[in-house]
Amino acid sequence: MIKGFKEFILRGNVIDLAVAVVIGAAFTLIVNAIVAGLINPLIALVFNASSLDKVGWTVENINGDEVFFAFGAILGAIINFLAVAVVVYFVFVYPMNKVKERAAAKAGVAEEEASELPTEQELLIQIRDLLERQNDTPAAKV
């Protein structure tokens, strides 16, 4: 049981996932600071509110009570998500794609050599033909 747990923990996927969670938490703090310190004040200028939570409209219900629809909080969550997505894309995804492209370009020579090898189907056809010649019996055509 402990051996299986050790193998599970030492897999690359688990380590990568742990690193991603830690980095994601760190970036969340940075993005939240940017949204709170820069984006919220800009939006507050437009909507004349001190925070996005106060942006919305009030409607009176059938009992005469006021109900506040805070679409500013939703707008803030969307902006926060987009900011995180932009940071993750340009800091992690884009550079990793470039690294993979360069590695694929270097490995391109090896792929060209590998593409000269016969395919699995071609090998099976050759084996069938050899067996057919050995047995002198016609095989079913594919």
C-alpha cells in the first residue's frame, strides 16, 4: 500500500499539479491586487462608485422592500477571471508552446528519417506476401 502511494506521489503529473496549484494561488494574489488597485478604480470612475460591489440597480419588490442587483460584482469576477487567464497564457502557455515548437523543429530531422520507414500496414502486407510465397497458396486480397 505504501509502495503504491509512493509511486503515485512520485509521478510527474502529481508534482506538476502541485506546482500549478501553488503558482495559481500566487498569481491569484497578484491579479486580485491589480484588479483592486487599478481596474476597480477605473470602473469606479465610470460608474461613480467606490467599489464594483456597489455598482448595480435597486428594484422595489411587491412588499415595498428594495432589492439590489449587484451586477458590478459579476463584472468584477469576469474581469478577475480574464486577468488571470491573460497572465497564465502569456507567462506559461505561450512560452511553453514556443519551447515545444523549437523542440519539434530540432526533432523534425528525426521525424523525416522515421517517416521513411514503412507503416504498420505496409509491413503486414509484406508479411502476408512472404507467407503466400512460402505456402504457394493465394491469400485473400485486402
